[in-house]
Amino acid sequence: GQSLEQPSEVTAVEGAIVQINCTYQTSGFYGLSWYQQHDGGAPTFLSYNALDGLEETGRFSSFLSRSDSYGYLLLQELQMKDSASYFCAVRESDYGQNFVFGPGTRLSVLP
Amino acid sequence: EAQVTQNPRYLITVTGKKLTVTCSQNMNHEYMSWYRQDPGLGLRQIYYSMNVEVTDKGDVPEGYKVSRKEKRNFPLILESPSPNQTSLYFCASSLTSGTTYEQYFGPGTRLTVT
């Protein structure tokens, strides 16, 4: 079977740093993506990790450890606009772009 | 503007009445996919297409059909909708080459089947 686990909710204050974890058990693994979704909106791409280590893009960073079947999204200098749901997604097959998505983590940023 | 469009955005229908949700992208992407989103379950893939006339099942294909006759369009067909197909549907597209496999999502279609 396939399963991805994420915390259902995370709360933090403006200016803080928050880490959203994702653990996975899938039949195959070729990479881990992160998407952001605001209420009423469509998911938008944040990052993709195929190899172990940290990828940094502005205030957001994503980490992958394939040996631990684990990754995280790190959001720094939190802003109110970061309040959204965040989904991790595993690319299971080397054929195509089929991704299995996690259940999502709802991040609330408080003033 | 590069985008994925879906129509309709909202639809209320009755059990058994055939419907089609259209999806179109203007980015010349080879790959297109349909997802449904339900609370607490994330996004689950229904069908995907690697290119024109090439489609395959995702994780939850039962009760759905798709076709890919043109590169830009990927309609989702519900031949006989049932209440358990009430959901938020997203179409997505991406290139088949590249390093990030970034998917571009449409705005979503909220379907209610009574």
C-alpha cells in the first residue's frame, strides 16, 4: 500500500519558524514535492526534492532523507499570508509525473 | 497568461445524469491529470494522460471516464454520477521533461450530486 503522514494542524506566530513533517510509505520513490493551497484556491507548487538534503527557495526550504522515508518543509519569517494548507506528494513512478499526495497540514499564522 | 481552466466551476446535479467537466491548458504540456479532493484525504488521482490518445487510471478511477483527443483538452466524464462523487475536482498539467515535475492546477470544480 501507500501512505503519507503529515500533522493535521500547526499553529505559529508571525515572524516565527515552523517545520511541517512528512513521512511516507510508498511502493516506489523518485522524489518529494510540496504544494501550498489557500482556502478556496488551487494547489501551487513550492518545491521538489529528488536527492537527500536541503533545498532553499527564499523563506521556504525543503529537506529529504530517503533512508528515513522522511521530509519536511521549513517556513521562516512567517507571514499572515502563509496561513494555508500544505501538502507533501511522493513521485512513485519513474514513468510520468504520478504523485501520491498526503492528507495536508493546515498552518495557521497568528499575529 | 499561462493557465489551466476548468468549467463549470460549480455544479449541482442529480444521481444518474451524465455530466462532463472540461479542462484546458495553454502551456503545451504533454501531461494532464484529474484529482478529487475530499476533507482529510488530500488529493487523489482519478486519471492521467501522458499525451494525446494516451490515458491511464489513477488511484480512484471507478465511475469516471476521460479522453485526450487534443493536447490542450482533457475532459472528465461522469456517465452516471452518484452522491459519493460529490467532491472538489482539480485538473492539472505539466511537462514530461524537466527537473521539478511541477504541476499547474486549474481553479477547481465543486460538484454536488444529490
